[in-house]
Amino acid sequence: MRSKVACSVLLILVAVFLVMATSPARAEVTTNEKIQMDMYVGFVCPDGSFHLIHLSGYMHALYVVTLNDNGFHAKYHYQPQGLSGLEVDPFTLKPIGAKYQGVGVTQGQKSGKFDGPKHEYTEINNFRLIGQGNACNYMVHWTMHVTINANGEVTSEVQNVKITCK
């Protein structure tokens, strides 16, 4: 999931620079897409048990980039749609029974000025794999905020992570 976030930030930055090169002083670009997913997610529960889930389905992705005379503001939003899977054996990758549904929302925003490196970045990630029957539920809640001043120095960085497996 983190590599998807890094990829989305890169896509947002590319969109910002494309709009800058082709537009007047103010512009907004909105991209709304459905991304096919096929991935494995592994997690360890407090009892020490390891679970590997093969997920497939779709992720709704929304990107909005707004430019003005002196800066930009970019937002992204990811939400699973029909993302589900089965627990698999970590050695053979064969299904071993437990079914899971991917739910939650990951969203973030980045803003900055063109006349200096003043940037702010905020992300909130609520990712959940909900197990059916007596299978455990895996939940991640992550918030992060970073501020970079005009000298390019990080002046504020806050990160809170809570992972549960019940």
C-alpha cells in the first residue's frame, strides 16, 4: 500500500508540472479512475500468527491538482471497490480458506509555493482487511503531516500509526 501511495504522490507531481507547462496562471486537473489491483498483503497478529492474503479487485482513485499564480494544491483519494481475497499458504501461495474484504480510505494532500520550497504534506490512511467468519480483522490507521520551510528544512513532522489484528 505504501508503494501505491508513493506512486500516487509521483503522479500528482507529474500532473502539477504538466499543468504548469501548458496552462495559464490558474488551472485545475481532476483525474478519476478505477485501477485493477492484484497484490499480496502480509501481517502478523499479536498471537504471533502470520497471515498472507492474496487480494484482487479494484481501487477507485481520485486526483485533483489546482494551480494558482504562486503555488499548487494537490489531493488524492483511494478507496477499495470490490477488493477481496483469500488467505494463502506463504510457501505454496495456495488458498487455505479464510476470505477477506478490503475496505477503508487513503487520502492525502500536498501544497507548495513556486517561489520557494515551502511545502506541506498530510496523509490519512485507514486500510482494513475484514475477515469473514472467525478469521481475524487487520486494521491500519496512519496519519502523517510534514512541513518544510522556505529554506528547505523540515520544521514539523508528525506521524501516528495504529495497527490492530483481532
